Amino acid sequence: MVISIASGKGGTGKTTIAVNLALSLNGQERVQFLDCDVEGPNAHIFLKPDFYYEKPVEIPVPAVDEARCSYCGRCAEVCSFHAIAVIKDHVLTFPELCHGCGGCIRFCPEKAITEIGRHIGVVRRGVAGEIDFVQGTLDIGEAISPPLIKAVKRLIQRDQTVILDAPPGTSCPAVETVKGSDFCLLVTEPTPFGLNDLSLATHMVRKLGVPAGVVINRSDVGDGRVDRFCEEQGIPILMRIPWDTRLSELYALGEPVAQSGSEWKAVFLRLFEDLQRVV
């Protein structure tokens, strides 16, 4: 089963849920953890994997042979991302905007455009105890992360229980991570901001056709509007985590609560059992 852990906004405790679920299942299930939050991966702080593999990730970007170019401008017309422009008798390329779709190459009548690789990040693989750990890290300053997330997801082992830690929000990186999952856990908090972004995340998973359930963090803070929203939308609330300063202290120390005692491990195992029933 592939389980994505997502949230409409940052700071809800998404990575905390993902890490502790993985640790609780470790020893009972074969677990693979993929950190797809490639702009700021931090699950390694808690799982402390030993990395043994690293692979650079590139995307294809255009290279123009101006000796063959007629400066017709067709390449610029077909580029939706404005990554190429023709100004009189010169072609400008903007690799940082390129999505590697290859449209400029396909439609160039002079066949003057080829592709070269452009480094955008790395994929690392390691082991955290018995957990197979994969992490993507986007290069500083890079704006386009979905190709790197795809490279991370190509290492999914579907014969294991796979946990995907998604980027926050509901834009392209989150969509790329969540799509194809068997189930998505949406982590939220009972505040107006949490409700707004939970609504966006719910719309996202429904568009993707991925079944979902909700985890409410800091559940005893705020009001009951998140509960009412979940009831109205028919989304099961699978877990509630009350405000507890001890949890914050452990988080600050980089110590997952599932390793602090059997009580929390049992809580996350129940979450997994409830999730399986929903699926």
C-alpha cells in the first residue's frame, strides 16, 4: 500500500505523522519511506538513515544551433512557460523556466534545437534501521521540483508499505506526490487557516481520485468547524492529537514520539488499522 501524508499548509505536523507511522509499523510491516518534500526534506533528522546511494537528477533543456536557426519564432510560440524567446536574429533560453516538455524541439522546422541535461537536484537512498529510506533534495534556487519528485517515486517498492511525505500545499509538487497513492492522510489543525487549507487539499485528492482521511493535530485548540467540515464532506477523522508540550519538546530534540514509549506506538498502529479499514 502506498500512503501519502499531505497537508494544505505547512506546520501542521505532516512529517511528524509520517515519521511516527513509519517507525510504528517497522518490525510489523516492510516499510519504505520517501521524503518527497524536496525543497526542504527533514525526515532524515528523525529517522537518521545511513545513505549508501546518490544519483543526480537532470531535466532536458533546449540548446539552439543558431547556424541552422531561421528565427521564425515557432519555438517561443509553443512554449507555455516562456523558457525560450526569439529577438530579431537571436534566440534566448531561460533554463530555469524550462519544464523539459520538448515542445520546442518537436515544432522547430529547421531542427535547430537539441536537448542538454540540466542538474536540478539529487536522490539519496539509505536505511534507517529496517526502513528503506529515499530522499530528494532540490538544488538551492531551483523553482521546478516535480521532475525530482518523479525521480524519487520511481524507487517505490510496491511490495512494501510505502509512506510518502508530501510537500505542503496543493500546488504541482503536492499533486505530483499524492497522485497514484492508495490513500492520502490529510493532516490539519482546528483553526480557520487549517480549515481553509484542508478544504483545498480535499478538493485536490478528489480530483486525483485518491481516497483520504484526516488527522487533526492540536485537536483541543480552536473550534469545531473542521469536524463539521469532515462530517459534511464524508471524510473520516482517523486520529486526533491533543496539544502536549512534551511532544513539542521531543520534536525539538529530533526524537519521534513513537520511540519514546509503547503508548504512542500503539496509537499510530491503530491509525494504520483504521486506515486499512477505510481503504
